[in-house]
Amino acid sequence: MLDALRIYLPPSLVGSFFVTMLVNGDYRPRTAAQRTVRLGLAGLGLSLIVLTPAGYSLIGRVGVPNLARLLGHGFMFVVAWAGLAFVAHLTMPPRDASRRSTRVALGFAAGFAVLAVLFVLEPVDVDEVRFAYRYAGAPWVLEYWVVYAACLTPAFAVMARESWRFARVTPDVVLNLGLRLVSGGAVCALTYHVHKGLYFASARYGLGYPTMPPLDKYLPLAANVLVFVGSTVRWWAPRVGLTALAGWVGRYRTYLGLRPLWLGLYEVSPHIALEPPRSALADLLPGDLGLRLYRRVIEIRDGRIALQPYLDQEVADSARRNAARVGLRGQRLDAFVEATVLADALRARARGLRAPAPDAPVGVPGGGDMGSDTVFLTEVARAYRRVVRANAGRTD
């Protein structure tokens, strides 16, 4: 029962996805990147289907033993091509991405031609779905796998690295999850291909590499399921409520993350708050999160206005030079400068270290609307916590 589930669950998932697409009329990709994902999923589904015992047996009736293996591996080339094409569309202009995709497709076509030649040379005259256990030591089988793995492993390595890299920088929680799942699936695929290559080499040359049935069974399963679930996250996440939940969690984290900066401003300007601060424990209660987050952003801005006479342009200039020197750029640099200026102004006002300036030369950085300003202030709050920790114990 478990083996049947392991073998037939992944192709059933992929098949269900495409059937649902057809039923809902959502079968036309809207972007080139989406098209490559759909083609990759189609390749994955076909590869899984032909390599099931039923698919293997059906194709074997053509009269070419183990033809299903060659076809399944060819469809996996489609998966690898789609992964590289997707990365190209994320990182390149459309025309350059299309050219890169074409060159990659030609490379995989050449690789498949070599596989076909090696397949003909292999003395595998009996159709056997458990191919590796029967033919591992046969001539040309190792060479076939070396070519197959040499085509796939660079592609899966790029997929794993780039998916993880993009996951680290995207603010979209759902997309972050999908990219990390794809990256994990690519790592499982890489591990499986290396393991299988060592197994074939051991069978040919007697290297003593142990047989490890769990790896043969569950690494491909993990790779296929992770890649499928990660690639379709945009489709299934809204249907199971994950998108709404991720949005709520993101707003909640933002609300809590703004608390230290808001408290610092409140302590010197209590009038900015509609209500006095609650305890940290009470702040964890969900309540009307949308309204509370909106008020927190507005009150931080009001606190900044109240603090304006104490803002020091020299502090801002010095912070900008220091931040640029260590490699900060763009919004992260602006947020660090703002956090440093605010922390200095709060210290100056609370301790009477200097009189208010007659004018306010320091500019007001931030977003152009509530959403972008909330993102900017969240970055400021992170930097503010670091600045406060760095200044702890400092005396003037």
C-alpha cells in the first residue's frame, strides 16, 4: 500500500493540477515565466507516469525493452530546462531570457541524443521497471547515467541556489515558501543522482558502495513532491487560505516589529498616541490588527514630526558615510541613517543634551503611500534596535 502511494501519488498530484486548470479555464499562461513552469510541470508529470509500473509495462508493449526509462529521462530534461528558463526570465530581460532558454533547450536535445545512442548500446533486452537492480553492472549503463546526471546536476544546482537566493529577498511570504520548497526538491534530486551514480559505478567496478533502498525510494519522492508543491504554491495557497494567513502573519510581525521605535517616540512625546501603550503581552493579542498597525505607523510619523527640532544633519551625514562604507545601499542605507538620527534625537531630547535647533534641515525619507511607508519604517525599526544596542552604555 505504501509503495503504491509512493509511486502513484506524485503523478496523481500533477494530473489533478492540470485537470483543475482545464476545468477552471485557467490553462493559458499569462507570462513567459509561468509558461516555463507549466511546461516543467507537464514534463514532471509525464516522466512520473511513464516510470510507474503501469506506464512502464504499457510502453514496453511497443517492443523496445525499457523504452519507458529513456522517455522518462527525456521528460526530466524538460523539467531541468524549465527550471533554468524560469531562472533566466527572473534575472534577464525577456529577449535575452528567450535566447538563453533556446540555447539551453538545444543543449538538452544534444544530451538526449547521446542518451539515445547509449540506450541502444546497452544490453538490456528484458523490460524491467526495477532497472537498476537488474542491470546496474551491465555495459554502458554507467556511461548512460553519467551523461544523464551531467546534464541534470548543473541545472538542479542552479535551481537550488537561485530559488534559495530569491527566497531570501522576496517580501512575499507565500512566494518565499514556494521558492524554498523548490530549492529543497532540487537538493534532493541532486543527492539522488549522485547516489545513483555511485551505485552504478560500484556495480561495475566493485567499489563496495552500499545499497540503500530508502534513498532509492524516498529521495525521488521528496524531490518530486517538493518541486511540484513549490511550483504550484501560487495556485493552491489562496484555495487553502494560506495566502490570507500569510498576509495576516506578515502584518502582525510588522506591528510587533514597530513597537520598540514607537515606544521610544512615545516616551518623549506621549501626545502622539491615541491610547497609552499596552504591556508587551497584551500587544501579542490579535484584536483589530489592521487598525492597530495603521495607527502605529501614523503615530510613529507624528512622533518624528514632534522630534524634528532635535534632528541633527551632521549626525545624518556621518551615519550615511559610515553606512556606505560598510556596503549599505538604497532603502537599507536610508533606513539606517533615519534610525541613527532618531536615536540621537531621542537621546538629546530625553537628557537635555542640546537645545532644539531653530530650523529642521534633515529630510523626511519614506514611502509614497501607506504600504511602502510601512515597509520603510519596518526597516527603520530593525536598524533602530541595532543602533540602540550599539549605543547601550554610552555616555555623553
